[in-house]
Amino acid sequence: MNVATQICGLLIISSVLIFNMIRKKIRLKSSDNFIQLVASSIGPILLDMLSCMMLVRPDVVSDNAMTVVYKLRLVSIVLGTIFGVRYLCSDVYKQDERYRNVIFKVWMLALVQTVLVAAMPVNFELSENGDRLVPFGTALFLCYAFSAVDIGLILVILLKNRNEVNSQRRKAIVMWALTWWASGIVQLMYDDVHAVSFGSALGIMLIYFSLENPEANMDRASGFFNESALGMYGARNYNRNISFSIVFISFASKGISTRVMLDRSILKEIVAYFNSLGRGEMFRTGDMEGVIAFESKEECLDTFKLIHERFSYGWGEHKNVYAFMHYVLVPDTLVCNNWETLVRAVKYAESEMTAGEDTIKVTKELVDRMMHENDVEEIIRDAIDCNRVEVFYQPVYSTAEKKFVAAEALARIRKRDGTLLVPAEFIDVAEKSGMVIRLGEIVFEKVCQFLSREALHERFDISHIGINLSAAQCAYDNLADSFISVINVNHVEPSRIELEITESGSLSARETLKKNMSELMLYGVGFSLDGFGTGRSDFNNIFEMPVNKVTVARELVRAYFVEDNARHILSNSIQMLRDLGMKIVLEGVETAEELEALKKFDAEYIQGYIYSKPLSGGDYLTFLENNRTGR
């Protein structure tokens, strides 16, 4: 009987072990289980070789010794497939209570199978040509039956939990299982070829090169681990509920020296510096960004100080090339429940970094704020999808005409429980998520429908409805075309709409807004400047934008009654606006005493709770019916 196949299998297993030992790698649970799977394959190969030699030389060994060796071979084959089940479970069930329960059942299954195989008889008879012994018996049958069942169990677990395992891993494990089955069929057909142990070695080689090869987790350019490895590292620690610390490092997009981008020697110097630290695990997550993970918070903060200090001076031969960095510190990763949440929290922290800052920490408070914003984002998306965005109207009083002549349209979101979200609770989130453009379109459409349906000008002499424009809408190229289309569809007189702008944003956004304003004003739509006195609107906007009406924000109006500085600011601002020929709207007026005190400014319009809070469409109509004679 030829032992060449077993020798080849042993060489394969040995090569896998050697390559795995000499390569830099992250110690993951699946990797540990893979090493145990590899080790479990050595026994069947060695016992295969020994039994092959004994079966062709029965005269040199006793029957009892041959029986013991062959049963050990059969038990080792069964245990090999059991280790395969365990390897898969470490991926599917992670490291939670469910994993421990499943692994306990797997070991109980292994115990039952090995005991039965060891207890059942195995016999030997001469082959047809009399050159060797051929084994047969219940133990042999059970070995192959249990192995087939275990391989089938692997495929069932894989199919049932296919969403928990990525496609590459699924393919590799399926190939491993099929290799086992194929080698078993070959051995059943040709009893003189011990193919099972060799087949298991081939299957392990497939898994190694597809899944466990350390090179697959390395970034060749830097020698650091790659982003895929970082995900596995983070998931492993979260599955074990292990706290660790992380520093996310990226080149500041607006501050990085052009020479750093182009000069490879500088990049090599930076990479060499990180390698020289000898602290933590280094990961490259993008062209110009990376991560360092630490087991302790103290080591993380100490290393960050070193890095921050080093990047404060230059690189290169003359130390005159500067790389400006952004840092996100996560001193304790357990502020997040899982790795995916942590990744989102880091991106959120980067977006929260203010101008002039280069460092921000991911804290419990920041994560809670992010999760709250995520909840609000879902509420907004659900409201848009289910038509639960509503428009409320706050009446605007004309001091000259002594009646209500306009209203400001304000968005509200109706939650599933019937309660309302006001703009202060969702506008910032809508702007961050990009949904503010769709919200603005919905509000504009509903206002136009309301104007058309209720004939507000004809019935109540309402001159216009004011609609706020967000910064994102101001930068929207097709704003004018979109709004004009809605106006035409609803047959609304363009002059019945007044768009309120609060900020001009970037230079490109300002130019886009001016273009849209020009088209809409030519069409007949009015414009005013909203939020004056809050920092969102300033004199630059007044000088640059073709408006003749300014709304003084309620924050400045409220401050007028409690702060001396605010009194001077409001008085001087209104005088300046008057000199510029602007009409004035004072909002946030709540009491008769306040109204009396503000009369000296001779504002054309008053808006506030003194007249009414924002009202639903139906309540606004009732309000107009009850106030036809004015005040």
C-alpha cells in the first residue's frame, strides 16, 4: 500500500503551519480555531501512514495493536470534521452566549461519536490478491457515516446563517466540505487508497489561501494591516466585550502640503516613523489615513501625545515639509455597542470637528448625540415616505394696514405616535443628511397647494406666504426651475410667495443662489432676509443680496429686553437697515408690554405669540376668519 498521498498531505499541512507562524498576523478567534483545525489534521495523516504500513505487514504487529491503531485513525477522522464544525461556528455565532451553547453541543456530539466509533468492532481480512489486509466492520461504517453527517451539519449551519458569513468565506468552507466528501467517496470506491486525510489537507490549504492567509490582511505599501483586518480586529474585541483604545489619523484635506502628496520619500519617512513607535497595532484604512489600536487607554494617550508632537514640525532632509493631521481619539471603545457603531461614531466625530481643531474625542455624550440624530433621521425619512410632513403658519401683522397680511410657513413632522417635531429638533439633522432639500420641496409644494386651494388673497387679502430656504437649497442649481414648475402646476400667482434666505454659504453657493434669485424674481417671486441678528445673516448678505425686507430674529428681540448691549445692537441695526431702505419684520414679540416698547422702531411687520403661535392650515383659516377686522 502506497503512503505517498499521506506524505504529500503532511507536507501540505506542514507548509501551512510554517507560513502561518512566520507571517505577521492578528490573533482572531477564527484564526486560533483554524490552527486547531490544522493540528487536528496531522493525527489522521500520521495514523494513516502507520496503518498503511501495518496492513501490508500484519506479521510484524499483533491483532490488538492493529485494532487500536486503526480505531485511533477512525476517531481522528471524526474529530477532524468536528473541528471543522467548530471553526465555522466561531464565525457564525461569534463569542456570545449562543456561541458557547453551540460549542458545548458540538463537543457533546464529538464525545458521542468518538465513543461509539471506539466501542464498535473493526475486523480485517486479506485482499483478493493476498498482499494486504482490508479493514471492515461497524466502526469503519460509523466513522464514514459520522464524518458525512458532520460535513452535512457544516453545510446546514452555513445555509441557515448565510447572512452572517461573507461570500468568500462561504465558498471556501463549501469547497473544504466538498473536498472531504470527494475524498471519502474515493476511499470507499478504492479501499487501498487512504484519501480522506489527504483530502482534509487539501481542504485546509484551500481555507488558508482563501481566508486565513496573513498576506490578505496586509497593506503591501506600508507593511501595516489593512482595513479588512481592522474590521476583524474590532469585531473580535467587541464579541469578547474587551475594551480597547484607538487613534484615527488622517491628513487634513485642506492643510496637507502638496509635496507630501507627491514626494514618496516623505511618505516613506512617515511610515517608518509609525513603524518605529513599536506601540499598538497599525492599520492603513485609506490612501491618506490610518488607525492605531491599543489594549490600554494610557498607552493610547501617551502615544497620541508623541505623534501629535512629532507632526508639529517638518519632515524631509531639511525638515521643511509639513503634514497637517486630524485625529479622532477613542479612549474607550465600549462607549459604542459594536464595531459598526464605532465606525459611524468616528465619521460623525470628524464631521463635528470645528475649524481650527485638529483633535476630537469620541465620548459617551458624542455617541448619544449621534444615536439621537440617527433616530431623528429615521423619523424624518419615515415622515417623508408616509406623507407626514406638515406645514404650520404663523400670522404676520402689518402695523401700517392694521391687519394680518401674511404668514410664515414652518415645517412640522408628525411622528407615528401623533406628536410633532418642531424645526429646532430636526432641521440640523435634515441638513446633515441631505434630506433638507426634499423637505423644502415638500413644504413649498404644500404651501402652493394651500394658496391655490384656499384662495387666501381673494378671501382674506393675504399678500404672501413666507417660506424659509435652507443653505442646501440655496446651493441647489435647479432650485428656480423646480419652484417655477410647482408654481405653474398649482396656478399660483408668483408674487404670493416670498422666499426667506438666512445664509449665503460658500462663494459657489452664493453665486448659485444669486442666479436662482434672479430667475425667480424675474418670474415674480419675492425675497427677504431672515434671521438677522443671529449670525446666520449679516450685513454682507444685505449688501450682496437683492432684498428689501429683513426679519430681525426672535433671539435679538428677546435679548433686547434683558441685555443692555442687545438694546444698543438692535437700535443701531434697525437704524442702519432704515438707512438702506429696508422694511423691518420683528419676530418673537410675545406681550403687550413688549409690543409697546418696540413701537419706537416703527417696524412694518410684527410676528409672534402676542398674535398667535404657528397654526395648522385649518386653524390658520379659522384665525383669519376671526380677525378679518384686524387689531
